[in-house]
Amino acid sequence: MSITLIVEDGTGLENSNTYLSEADADAYFLERGDTVWAALDTELKKAALVIATDYIEQRWGQRIRGVKYSQEQALLFPRDGAYDAEGYLFDDVPVNLEKATAEYAWFSKGLGMLLTPTAPVDATGAVSPQGVTKRTFEKVGPIAEAVEFFSAGGDGGAYTPRIPVADKWMKTLIHSGGRSSR
């Protein structure tokens, strides 16, 4: 199997499948002293970048500022009328989007975590039909037990993992109120 990365270059490609090249992801992690990413197989890195991009598209798509340049472009970027919090027009593919792609790729399938599990999992990694365990309480005599679950939300029971660094980069690209431009 050989995965071909088609990196969005800011022109609105009709067939792009990632916001970040393998070489750029390698450089990103090298600058941060991460040796785990460097040791990964090339195909695993490529798959992780595609998975991360898919995750960004699905999780953040409806909340990103501005509108796509064209209906034919494969990914959400580049965008028209998208300004950051300081009033600057986003680059064709914003640096923060590239950073988020790298961070989500690190946590994607193959690196120990599914970005979009089909069912909630608890702290042990076991599928939990009720949701992710928030708190348990046990009392030995006279026997009492309580389990509280985090809500799985309205997305069919899927639990959305929180990846603080990547989520922070993405939050710079989304609507904070209701305005998509300045």
C-alpha cells in the first residue's frame, strides 16, 4: 500500500487530502524535540496526516470563519472572507491549521488513539455503552455503588476526544460569536 498525499496549496485543489506534507510534519515535530514521530513508518505518517485532515473537516467544518473559495475544492481551505481575531485575512492555508493538522496526526489511529471512535471509551480503553466514566463511588457496608458518565452528546454516541494543543490552534480559526468576517 502506498498513500499519496495531495497537499492543499492554497489554490483550492479538487483532489487534496491533507493540509500538511510529511516533510513539513517532520520539521514541525523536529523543532519540538519529538522523536516518536520521526521513528514512524512513512506510510503511517501519511495515513495519520490524512486522518487528521478528515477529522478537522468533520469536527470543525461548520464553525470555520468565511466560506470556501469554490464548491469544487476538496477541503475547507482556502476560504474567502475569513479574518482572524485581530482582523487579518487568513492565509490561503493558515499556519495554525497546519499546526493543528500535525498535532491531530500525532494522536490519530496508529499512534495510540482514534480521533473519531464509533462509541465512547472509558479510561481503560473499553467501549462504554453509556458514555465515558466521569466518577465512580463505592461503599462497602451496607453496599452502595454509583457510576456517573460524561454525556456522549448528540452525535450518535461518539465521544469527541480533546486534544488541547490542536484544539487551541483550531479555535483561532472558528467563529467566536456569530461573525465570519470583520
